[in-house]
Amino acid sequence: MVGIITYGVYIPRFRIKTEEIARVWGANPDDISGGLGVYSKSVPDLDEDTATIAVEAARNALRRRDIDPADIGAVYVGSESHPYAVKPTACTVGEAIGATPNMTAADYEFACKAGTAGIQTCMGLVKSEMIRYGLAIGSDVAQGAPSDALEYTAAAGGAAFLIGRDDPVALLNHTTSFTTDTPDFWRREGQDYPRHGGRFTGEPGYFRHIEGAVRRSFEETGKSPKDYDYAVFHQPNAKFPQKVAKILGFSADQIRPGLVVPRLGNTYSGSSMIGLAATLDVAKAGDRIFVASFGSGAGSDAFDIVVTDAIESDQFSRDAAPSVEKLLENPVYIGYAQYARHKGKIVMQK
């Protein structure tokens, strides 16, 4: 069986409160925070980008388990904020963690589900025995134009999952996807910020695709919400995942451990993967987890996951790397001016 061998997360320490963004643009802070259910979001440091976040997440994954990086045969980095338009982030990550040059590597883009697409690719390569381990990463320093609705949630962070066969801490029992050409979100070449079709964001975008992937998964596996201990859904805000969970029959208790968006914001390709990591941080052997990502454009990847005894064994140490909860603690809050500088919205003239 193919599964998660180890995992790691990285979240920048800087945060900005949504009420601070609202103050600058003259919006009602209560309408913003209460409407979105997001009260702060992570902000990259001046020297942090998608590549550095991906490297730190991968290193944290390798700290939890004694894995020879030379055995990693594939590295995929999903993001919509790769530092180069032409120059793969995945090669930088592979080199930084000491992976063998005899590997395949690529950058993925599919809005917020590019990271889970990487997991699916690694599953296929491992199952076919083309590689021993594959590393899938979702990492973003998400963009939002000044005063745009996206600016209140677009955050920074990433998660890395090493996929293989050798005593996985969680089995990836099944995956399925649901994809259509729905233009709810886009950014053309050369544009600094994405645009979004607001009326496509909810029902025809997020809800249709997650519900489609989840219901298809239930049909193929014979499972239902009551068969799972936990569930994680893509988190563009706090309202959408709670609403789709209720529609599908999942309870608030099932999604609570992975619902990190109120303090973190939307980390795009890292969103559902960080939610899964937060759930694995507290899960026990035998627990069953359902995950459904969503990427605008639009598609959803669903996963049926079962935690194994290996997560509590001597060969794996959750404490060797910071948990998601630990990474969310002790934030350094900054004002809008410093945030704008960190995000490149204002640049010092030389």
C-alpha cells in the first residue's frame, strides 16, 4: 500500500490582522473578520518566497523520519506564486534537501490544488515502482491586490508530504478528482495580481467541485461521512469549509483540528495540505481522514486516508519538527505599511 511516509509544514512568523487591512481601506473590520471567519493571516519575511517555504517544509518532513534524500526519485512543487516564470522551484528544493540528481522534478500549477495533484502523481509513480519515494509540496506566497477582497485572506505557508511504501504513517487508500473549465479565478502572464469572477467563486466553483469529488469518492469506496474521524476541506475562508462539511454530512468536530484558516489565512496550494498536517498532528493509529482540495479553474482532489501504527512507532517522531499549532503560536503582528513592503506592494527606490 502507498501512503504518507512523513510530512512537514512551514509557516512564516509574521502576521497581519484583517482588521488592520480593513482600517487602511475604510472597511468595517467586523464585517470583514466576521464575514470571512479570518482574523489574521501569515506574511512572508523579506527573504521568504515559495521556494524557501517549500524547502523548510521539506526539511521539517525529513526531520521526523530517517530517510536518505538520495532515495527520493521525484519532487513536485505546486504553487501559483513560483518565484520564476521559467525556472523550476522543484529543482531548487531537490538540491537543497540533498535529493539525488537521478530524479524527476516539475512545478505544478492548478490554483489551490496543485500540491494535492503532486501527491496523486507521486502515488502513481510509487505504485508503478518507478520510484521509491516521491515528495509533493504545496507552497505559496499568495497575492491579493490592494483593497481587493483577496487581500484579506491571501497568506503564506507550505506543507510537504513524502509518499512511499515503507511503513507509511498514513495509507492513501483511494483518490479521485472532479474537474471542469470554470473561470472563477485567473492571472494572465505579466500581471502582478490575480482576478476573480465573484459570482463563480461559490456554487459553480468551490461547492460544485468539492461536492462532485466527495460524492464520487463515496460511490467508489462505499464510505460515508460517519466512516471518518476527521475531514479537511480547502480553506479559502472559514465559512466555505464549514458550509460544505455540513452539506456533505460531516460534523463540526470532524473538521475542527484541520480548520486553521482563521489564524493563518488562505495559503492556496498549501491550504488543504496544512489542514491535513494539523490533523495528522493529533491523529491516532486507526483514525480515518477524508481530504478534499479545491483549485480554481476548477477542480477538486479527494483522498481516503487511514492512519497506521507507524505514526506512534520509534521510527517516526512528530516532535522532531514543529506542529502546525506550534507554528501558529507567538505570531509577530505587523502594520499595513510593513506588510506592504514585505509583499512588494511598495518598493524602496535605490
